[in-house]
Amino acid sequence: MMTNHVKTLFSLNTVERYIAKVVFSSFAALALIILGLDLLFSFLSELDDLRNKYQMLDAFIFMLLTTPRRLYEYLPLLAMIGALVGIGRLANNSELVILRAAGMSTYRIVFSVMKAAFILMLFGFLLGQMVVPATEEYAQRTKAEKMTDGNVQIVGKDRGFWHKESNEFVHFALVEPSGRLHGITRYQFNDQNELQSMEYSKRAEYSDNQWHLYETTRTQFVVTDADQFEHQFESNKKTQVEVIAEQQWDVSLQPALLSIIVLKPDYLAMTDLYSLSNYLEVQGLDSSAFKLSFWRKAYQPLAIGALVLIGISFVFGPLRSVAMGTRLFYGIITGLVFKYLQDFMGPAASVFGIEAWLAALIPIALCTLVGFIMIRRAG
């Protein structure tokens, strides 16, 4: 009796390894195809940016460096379609029928696929936390250096980057990868939101744990009556202009923090997103985009599991006996719907006051619920 039990366990392990092999082979083939097409079209788009020292070879290297980020973004979709195609192959070859006739339940097959998906979850987490932030930062910085032909990178949007700390609003025009700032305009307000002074510095450097501003022009406004402010500003009767060669700038913004602010939230590691969102909250700034990105990254393993479950349920349900092309079509459509739902939840969270963690969780919960219902009906 013990021998039969051992044989049964061995057979199950063999079947589970076979199922995992089929799913991984489908995932790898799809990853090569989808990433290959994405890289091709992105490379053609990069040709429009060729200028100064940024040439064809640099564009090719840039595409290679951004490949981890592209793979990370496609991972949930690839995992779902990989499971859909892999289990679909077993269904087309009547292997699913044989497995179920041999006593392997639907839930056991689902569990076997989910064990393979767990490896993809772990891979995605490590990729997004350790690889993507480093390669993306280096790729964007190197591209900016070569395009500008002088180590200067445009920050944020085309018109620079805004920062707020306490009652001071600051605009940076340019920032070097080393952390040196150019074109710093500072607007200082009092507690009544009245403009007190405006300063423009040609550059700022960080040394000895302190920011230093150089070639600063300070305009001080003296307002005695808020109703007369507009008249006084236009007539320039109550202003004092001062030129300062060098001065210290007391601000909590660190070069390391500045380097992650200039990257898109989706490119950052979870630790950086957490630190940055806390910093923005302390300064009274909107941190919703960074919080949403943080929770999306935290939930990505769950998103992979939910989409894989949907893919499996399709094979056991409505797509049991259809052609492979049809399965691919439905898989891509489902992945796009999930992606659009995630994108929709960002603005919806802001409009309806939904917490970021809940907004990121809702699409995953819906997919999981639909998958469980379809599996239950098929089982």
C-alpha cells in the first residue's frame, strides 16, 4: 500500500513538472514574440531622437537597457496568455481529458499551473525591485547626456520641474545626472499666501551636506496692504533687488531623492516609492500617483495569479475546443481590459476619494472572482 502511495505521488510530481514545462515554454515563446515586436517598433521610434552624440548604436543600447522594464510591464499579460496557450495545447491534444480520466481533478490541474505561476511572481517581484530601477535610471540618464551633448538632463516635463517645501515653491529648469541644478527659481510666500520674495539662481551644487546657490538675483517685495499688491507690483515702488554671488540653501531635498523624482513612478523601486510618497505628504504635495504605483508593484504577484486563473478558467470553460488563434485573441483582449481597468482606477481613486491600496486591489479582486466562478462551474 505504501508503494502504491509513493508511485501516486511520483506520478503527480511528474505530471506537475510536465504541466509547468508546457506553461513555461508557451510563456517564453510569447515573451520573445511580444517583446521582439515591442522593441522593433520602439527602436524605430527612437530614430526620431537621434541627435548630437546619441546615434544608432546608442539607441540600440538604450533599447537593450529598457528591456527589463518592458518585460516587467508585460509580465502579467504574458503569464496569463502563457497559461492559456499552454493548457490549451493540452486540451487540443486531449491530454487534459486523459489527466482527468486518470483521477486528476480540475483543482489539482489549476494548482499545478499556479505553482508554475508562483515562480513568475517571484521573478517579477525581483525584476521590479532590483533590476528595472537600476537599468532604467542608467538608460534615461545616458540617453539625456548624449542627446544634450553636455551632461544636462531636462527634468520632469518639457518646461521643467516644480517642487514645494513649506511656504516656498521652487522651479528647476535643468538638472545634471550628478545632481547639479540649473535655473532655480524660488517663490517665497508668507502665511497669508502673499508673495514675499523671488530668487533666481543660475545653478546649485550639493557639497558638505548642504546646497549652495550661485549667481542669485533676489527680488524682495514689501506689501503693506493686500489690496494694493497688484499696483505696487506693477509700479515696482516696493521692491528691493539684490545680487548674491553665493549662498546656502536650507532645504530637505536631497540629491538622491531628486534623482528618483525625475523618473516616472512606474520605473522606481517600491522602497523609493514609499520614501518619496512620505516626503511629498510631509510637504503637503499630492502623492497619489506614487502611492498607486507602490501598491501596483506590491500587488503585481497577485495580479499575475489572478490573470493566470482567468486564463485557466477559459480553457476549462468557453474556450475548451476552439483554435489557438482564438485563445490568443481572447487572452490579449482580457489582458488589455485588465490594464485599462487599472489605468481607470487611478483617476477614479482621486475623484471618488478611494484609497490607493484599494484602487490597485479592485481589478485584481474582480479577476480572481471571475476566475473562481468559471473554474467552479467547470469543475
